[in-house]
Amino acid sequence: LETSGTDMLHFDVMDGRFVDNISFGIPVLEAIRKKTDLFLDVHLMISDPLHYAARFAKAGANGITFHLESESDPQKTIDAIHACGIPAGIVIKPNTPAEAVLPYLSSVEMVLVMTVEPGFGGQSFLHSTMPKLHQIRQWIDEQNPACELEVDGGVNVETAKICRDNGANVLVAGSAYFKAADPAAFVRAVKA
């Protein structure tokens, strides 16, 4: 599996209910797990992540993030992911206020801020999410310094710098990576 110098693989799971698209599921994750030792960062964009968390962990997820806007109880979902022996993360959509993460911030290893509406690749980066990202970085530094702050959506060489400047330390690139003439050069530029 060619990864062009990436540190992890972000695996988007969509159920056609929580977002209006359908993507990879457990069998695909199992197949990818057999082909790489990279950290598999599984992002559940599904209505009931609590019901599926253990199955994705068993299939090879190294970490699971799920949306606070889903139907599952957030703390129970975090606990279920931790019970599988892997890190748990929470995700918020662009219009969800930063304060939504506060009740769970001390319980998670990652907070993911969506910088596009979840469900479809190739969207434009929403600069309006940067104050929220910056605020969450401050709270992480105060309350849970080991927690990672991830950004997903519209990440390219230019927006990667903006995200880092506002506190993100994990960046997910999809369309920009796959459209790059030289994916390895793109990864190096994003990391620079």
C-alpha cells in the first residue's frame, strides 16, 4: 500500500443516514489492515457509532472518532471505544459550537474539527471554523495536553498552514492528496 510518507490513514465511514453518502465499511477496513501497519484513523460519520465501535476496532481500527451530533450517547461511545483498547475521539461539524466538546475533553485522545460539511470530498475549506479550532486548542492545552487536534476538510498546502497556526497538529487531506501530481511531494509540503 503506497502512502507517500503519510503518518496515518484516515478512513471515512458513512452510512447514508448521518450523512447523505455511503462509503467504506468493516470488510474494506479489514482488507486495508492486512496491507499496512500504519495507524488507521477511523472516522465514523454514522447515526449509531456506539453500536458499531467494537466491530470497527476488531476490524483493525487503531483509533476511532465519532460525531457528537450522532444519536449515540457520547460518553458511552467513548467508553466503548476505550474498552477495545484504542484511543477515542470526538468530531464536530462546522456549525456545532466549540463548547460541545467541553464535557468530553478530558476523556478523549483526539478532537476532530470538520472544516467542511461531512459526507462529500472536494469541498472548499471553511475559514469560519478557525476561531473554533483556536479556542479548542486553548482548552486542550489547559485541560488535556496529550489530546490531538485534528482537522478534516479542504486541507491543501495553503490551508494546512492556517490550520497549524490555529492549533491543529493532525491534518487530513483527501482530494488534494489524490489529485496531486506527486503525492509524496504534497505530503512533504503539508508537513513543512
